[in-house]
Amino acid sequence: MTIQMISVIGAAIAVSFGALAPAWGEGRALAAAMDAIARQPESAGTISRTLFVGLAMIETMAIYCLVIALLLLYANPFVGA
Amino acid sequence: MFRLSPLTNEVAFWLGPIPITGAVVTTWGVMAAITAFCAISLRRPKVEPDGVQSLLEILIEAIAAQIEAVLRRDPWPFMPLIGTLFIFLVVANLSAIVPGLHPPTGHIETPAALAVIVFFSVHVMGISARGLGRYLRHYFEPNPLLLPLNVLSEITRIFSLMVRLFGNMMSHEIVIAIVMFLAGVLVPIPFMLLGLLIGILQAYIFTVLATVFVGAAVDATNAA
């Protein structure tokens, strides 16, 4: 197997696991926020703002994986330019 | 499949020895458009605003209310930084709806420049609000052992601020490119509509996170 083929597999693995775990985490965060809004609708504004910031934090992990996958595909340090 | 790698930049023209990329030209265009729009619509500002002026005032008041909700203090000293960031990011992220334009935030240079601005502004605002000694002391809280982690978090949070904006905008462009490649007619339109949502949401998140960082710098009791 050449380095290019391994890089493609590595990129696919990075994106798939990088999508799996943040999706699970975001689902949990969203469910908790829904629960909180259902209990206290008057604090919906604060909860949604915090939720957005938190979701952005979680999503950063997925974006990191995506950036690593793109590095493997387009700027692989192990493949000579 | 792709015209160019998303990590490289096409050079639009050379200004002497300096390469000017398409993203920079788009940034200049966005800046000129915002400035011209505000200059023309606010040529004769009135106490009783009409039309465009009241729209702009609603926008500014909404941004100020958001800043105040996060910082719990007078929002207006932070308005030049935060408000400019938000308005610029919204217009820059949505510049993709103009045919032929790509959002400059989809290339890593623009988010990097904005993140550097936020990085230095946070320290300047923190020092001017609390004084140099008290500002530096908050790195030793709650325990001097945590100094390396506090310093590291200053860098990593700015780095992730940059990568988040870049990754979201760039990945959306790639999705559009793939869908265009698979089915060119009408199919990409829902994805482009999603792109409007993503653009505004990412501008909002970048701004809110910058506000939170500023808030943590100017007031330790409100650190988020």
C-alpha cells in the first residue's frame, strides 16, 4: 500500500470518528438544553446562548478532525511535493 | 475533482513583490461595501430615524444588548471591536451568495488575522480595565501551579477560534463543490440555503466567543 492510499483511509477514519463522538455529545447537550427550556421557559435566552457557545466548542473537535483529514489529502507531509 | 486544494490560495495579482490573493480582494470589497453603505445611508442622520437608519440602529442596539448580557457591564466600550467583528463576519460569510465570490473566511488567512486581532485586544482591554499588575495576577489564580495551563489556554482558545471559523466555512464550500460535481442543477440550492444559516451562526459564535474572552479578561469574577 502506498502512502497515498493509507492517507485516504486515515482521512476517512479521522472524519468518521470525528463526526461520531461530537454528534453524540451535541445530541446530549441539545437534549439537556431542551429539558432546561421546558422546565424554565423564561430563561430560554440565556440557555440558548450558552448552548450555542457550548455546541461550537464541541463542534471544534469535529472541525479539528476535518482539518487533519484535509491535511492528509492535500498537504501530506509524508508525500514529497 | 476540485479546482484547487482548500489549503492553498489563488493569487489574483501581484502588488510589487506582494501576492494579493482573491480572498484579500474579497475582504477589501466587503470592507468597501460596508463603509459605502453606512456612509451613504447615514449621510443625513436624524434624531427621528427612518428606514435604513432605524434598521442600522436596531442592529447596533441588538449587538449591544447581546454584549451586555454576556459581560454584565456597559457594552459601549467594547462595541468598536465586537460590533465590527460581527458585521464584518456576517457580510464576509454571506458574500458567497454573490455569484463568483468565495467567502474570505473560507481561507485560513482571514480567520487567522481576525483571531490575532482578538488575541491582542483581549490583553489590551484586560490591562486597561484592571491595571497591569492585577491583570497579570489573574494568571496565577487560583493557584500558581496553574500558570502554564493558563498561558497555554490563552493560545489554544485563540487557535480553536481560528480553526472553527475556517473549518466551518471551508467545509461548507467543499460540500457545495461536491454537490455541484454530482448534480449541478437546482440540487445545490438547499445546501446554499444551509450555508446562509451556517454563515450567520458562525459569525455569531465567533463574536460571542470573542466577547466571552474579553469578559474573562476585564473581570475575573465573570470568567466564563
